[in-house]
Amino acid sequence: MSAQSFINLEKTIGIHFKDKDLLAQALTHRSAVRQSRALGHNERFEFLGDAVLELVSTEYLFHIGQKTEGEMTNLRSALVNRENLASVATEISLGEYLFMSKGEERSGGREKDSTLANALEALIGALYLDQGFEIAQQFCNEFILTRLQALQAAGKHRDEKSAFQEKSQESEGVTPHYDVVQEVGPDHEKIFTCAVFIGEEKIAEGTGNSKQRAETAAASAGLKAKGWS
């Protein structure tokens, strides 16, 4: 994991890391940990980056007009969902820089939407740790938030989770929440089952190979169960 490895990526994003180890860990897939014992994998960075991106996107949407809570929620969902983040990651060739096991790479790991989206969030987390909130915000603004108009034009802000939340807020006055009720399979091939709740009432369940997909499936089932589809 030499500093040389990251030069082109840093040129692409226009930011040079002070601590290259932070960048290296942000780009380390869970499957590569055994081959890279000096550093851990990027899931903790992903967790942090997700929170930073949510704050940046929420603040941005708050200031671009008098939008309702439901409208802002839908737009934020379009900005931070896996499909959009994976597209941004592809745009900056992030997959080329990931450290992963040979098995993961053979299975198409460098092109998986979930892996790319997670790596982008991890990169944001590493930027925050290395250079602070303003630089992380600058990255989000330049590479993610600028896609908002195109996402709206394509109707990407109308996914099942957003639709279910909007209907729940309109009809019940409550924001739904999701819980993981089951996880099966090895870490690299987990299948999740998530349930969507309105208050204490479980409305529906859905499954998927990521928590986000399982939640989306639950929301889709919830729309049908409530007669909102």
C-alpha cells in the first residue's frame, strides 16, 4: 500500500491526503484484511462517511428552497442511495484502487454497486478524519450533490422507501423505521430480512443482499399492505 498507489485518485478528486494510511484503510474491502494485517477494513470508515454525507446533503437541501420534510427526505434518498453513490464511485474509478481478496475480485467485486457505494462512503469518512468537515463537504458538493437536478429529471427521487415514508407521514403522522430481523449466510454473502414499522406496528418484511435492499423490499411490500401503491 504505497503512497504512489493513490496519486491518480488524489488528482481525480483534487485532494491530497496527509495521512495515506487513512486512505488505504478506506479502500480496504473486508475480504482483504487477512492479506493486509497492518490495517483494518473500511466498514468503520463507511459508517462515519454515511453520517457525514447525510448531514451535508440534509444541510444542502434545507437551504435550496422551502421544501417540505417529505420532499427533502425523497431528494436526500436519491442522493445517498446505493445506485447514485456507485455511479459516483465509477466516475472517479474508485474500484481500481480497492484492496480486496483475489476471490472477491474474481467474483466482480470491483464493479459491485454495494462495494463501490460503501467504498465511496468510506472515502468520505477518511476525508473527514484527515482534513475536517469542510473538505469532506467540498468533496460531497462537487461529486454527489451536483447530480441532484439530473436525478430529479430521471425521477430517481421517487423510490419505494421515500414513497412509503411520505405516505406514512401524510396518513399516520409518523415516520416509519426499519429493523433487521434476520441475517443469514457468510459475511461476504449475507442475506438480510428487514421489517418496516409505523410506530410499534410491523407493516411488512423484505429481503435482500444488503440492508438497503432489504429495507427497500420491505417498503415496497408495505405500500401494498397499506394499499398505498
